[in-house]
Amino acid sequence: MSFLNMLTNLLPTLITALLLVVGIVLIGMNRRHVGRAATLGMSGCGLLLIGTLINLVLSILTQTLIESYGSSMMAVLPFAYLISSLFHLTGIGLLIWAVVARRAAPQQQRPQGPGWQQPQQPYHQPYQQPGPQGGPQPGPQGGWQPPQPPHGGDQSGY
């Protein structure tokens, strides 16, 4: 078998192994936020990686082992592929479990510094009864007010 044929046959397995390594690293980086689901996901990717590496080794060495040991090796190969399949099935099961695993709600942490206070409810002005004209009663208004003249505002003379 030529090197190019062997590389072409092994390329999908190598890409899968690389993708699983990247998955383990990315899930591990996010483990603190996701919790148990991340641990399950990392375990699933790890088992899939082991199964993929077993398949890779078997793909590379099968021809050599059969040439070296003859037909007695043919009895061991199905067992090796069965072990690889069990790793794959368990890994996929763990990944599915990680997706549906209940995630703990993120806890909101309050700042623990001096001067921190509980947020206050907004101030609501009490309801004012309408005055004798049917409108709201005059009351103090916010903002700048012109100065009031002395003696009730009578400016006709003293």
C-alpha cells in the first residue's frame, strides 16, 4: 500500500482525533461555568478519542500484523474492533448525557465591598385628590420657583 493511499484512508480518522482533542480543550476551558455537564462532555470526548486512536492503530498495523503473524491475528482483530466500538458507544452516550444534563442556575453574587447597599425601590409620589375645580391641587413643584412677594402676593401697594 502506498503512502498516499494510506494517508488518504487515515485522514478522516486523524481529523476526527484532532477535533476531539480541540473539543476536550474547549470544554475544559468552560468547565467552571457549565459544571457537571462539562465533565460529562470531556469524558465523552476522551472515550471517543481513545476509540478513534484504537481504530487508527488497527488501520495502520493490521496489514503488518497479518503478514507477520499469519491468520492467527485474524481472531484478535474482531475483539479489538469490539473494544473500539464500546469506547465509541460509551463516549457518544456521555456526550448525549452532557447535553441533557441539568445545569445549575448561575448564582448571582453580590459585591462584598464597603458602601454596597441593596438597590432601593423607586420612589412613587402618592396620589393627589382633585381640587374644587376638578384638577389637581396646587402643590410645590420641582425646579426653580420665582420669589414670592411678601404679604401674600398683593403688589398693589402697601
